Amino acid sequence: MSTADAVAREAAWLRAYNAADGLPALLKGAGGPFDVVQAYVPRTGAQRQARLYVTRSNLRVERFGFNRKINHHTFMLRLYWPQSSPSGQAESVQAAFDAAVDLVIQRISGPLALPLDKTHGARFLSVAEDPTSIDVQFTDPEASIQAKAELAALITYQADDQDYTS
């Protein structure tokens, strides 16, 4: 497995939708809340669109057993949510963002029908299992509302590649 394509592999998992696996869609075209789900942050992000960008904050290559290695990735999902609401209420925008974050967490956690499959469609050895946590950090909504800026959150979690021999 290449370390170079890990972000693209994870973005592909988050974009994918298969009604049979019981996981929610994230892209609007499939019924999800996000206009954009992609690997890496573009130079100029689309404004007034709900966006999710997959990045990586850390890569650790662990050697063991003479010539075996395993890659440990720390993924960071950057979520941006526009402040537009049919009712004009800031509360409804925040509630919609919370619902979208919940769908992302469900997608990261893996299929409900196969609770032991944490491989994101065989893209990784395991995801969100070492450690077994998904961390969500929200920006201050009051400051975002006053600045007429987007709501934002940062989701971090770990993924491990299959071990391999070098």
C-alpha cells in the first residue's frame, strides 16, 4: 500500500454510497447533506456550499518483525457549513450541521450490518480502531454567526494500512 494515496482512498469511501450497506450518503446527489466531498483542500473553496475535505495530519510508519511495516494515518476531515436557512434562524443551521456531522461519524464507523468490518471497503486494515475514537472539534458558532462566516468542524481519527514486507 502506498502512503501517497491514503487521503484519496478515504475520500472515495466517504463519497461512495451503497444503499445495501446501511450507511448514509454524504453527497447531495445521493441524498446526503454535502455539496462537496473531496480529498485535499482546494486553493479557493466553493462558497455557500456544504463542504467536507479529507486531509491527513500525521503519518507514522511502524517497523516490526525484521522487515515488516505498517502505516498509521491520522485523518482530518474539515467540514464547512454555510449559514443559509429557509427560516433564517441560526438555530436551525446549527442543528442541520450537527445532523450532517452525525452522518459523517456513522460513515466513518462503518457498516451496521457488518460491525466487525472497519476496513472502509478493504481500503485499510482498520479505521477508527487504534485508538478507538473519533474526535470532533467545532468552532465557536456564536463567533461564526456574528462574523457571517461558515460553521466549521474538524474531525480526526486513525486508519491503519495492511502490514507489508519491505
